[in-house]
Amino acid sequence: MINEVIKGAMPKSCTYQEYIKWVNQLVAEERTGGPEQTKQRIDFTKLNASRMRRLDKTLTIPERALQTFKGLAEKQTWLVFLESWCADGAQTIPILNKIAQEVPGIDLKILLRDEHAELMDHFLTNGTRSIPKLVILDGEYNVVNTWGPRSKKATKLVMAHKAQHGKINDTFKEELQRWYNKDLGAAIIEDLAEMAEFGHSLYFGKAAK
């Protein structure tokens, strides 16, 4: 059962504060997470550390959304697969942390994707290990719902670009980051609040597969 596999991996998970400490250590050592120690990933790790610091200082969660999350019937674990070089992850994980800080019923935990590839393979997006990937768990580590790697609005931008150009290039990555900066996390919060609103009568989407 997948819940037993997840339960077995939980001791290797970390908190947001531990994750930030690890990323900052990587920056100090000019390294990145995972086996691919490329200049691009090292540079992204440094940039992501800066992005997360900025969001930690400036991000706020609208009260209406917080009330939706606080209406959870039972406590949940929000397990996120992530890596230090992931640009989308740096825009997402501070938002999830802010929500968890405000909602006692949510426990945020992070697993590094490349260290848990077999478990990550249970949560693929279009056949790929796309991150960040949020897996919402109940008290028995059963999967209640999943989200990621991007909000619905950001995904539409990505799909439109791929339809026109065939792949994501560096120029579009910069455009997407500018979109994130303008959006200020609203699209991600909207997605998660919508999931919560839909699922309150079904325990936050418990019917979802």
C-alpha cells in the first residue's frame, strides 16, 4: 500500500526551516541538490534562495482563503517533493509554508525528489517527475489529493508556449518568473482554496484519485 511506503519515508522528510537551512548551505558551498552538479542548477539554487527569502518577508495569505483551510475536518500532512534548483518550487514552497503556519491542522513536510525517486514515481505528471508536487495526506498517510507542479493559470501559460514553440526555452522561463512576481502567489492559493472548498463535504477531496 502506498500509504505504508509514504509512512516509511516520512522520517527522512524535513520541515520548511530545515529545507531553507539546507539550501543556504548549498549556496555557501556553491553546490546544488541532486546528482547533477551543473552550473545552471547551482545558479538556480542561489537565485531560488533569494526568491524564497523575499517571499518569506512579503507574502500574505488572504483571510478568506485561510478560513477555508481552517475549516478542514481533520489534520493533514502536506508532503512536497522538491529540489533546490527548481524555480517553480521556490515560488511555491513559501506559500505552502505560510498556509501551514496559519493553519494548525496542516503539517508541512518536504522530501527531496532525487533521493526518493521510486516514491516520486507514484506521483508523476504526464509521465515525468515534475516538481514541486504536493501530496495531501490524512492521518493514516492515505493520499487525499495532489497538486502541482504549477497552478492552473501557470500551466496554461506553459502549454500555450509549448504549443507555439515546441518546448520551454530560457526566454519563457524568465517570462514565467516575471508572471510569478506579479501574481504574488494568488493563483496557487486560489487552486488550493478551490480544492478545499470542493472537498469540505468529502474531507478535502477524499474522492479524488
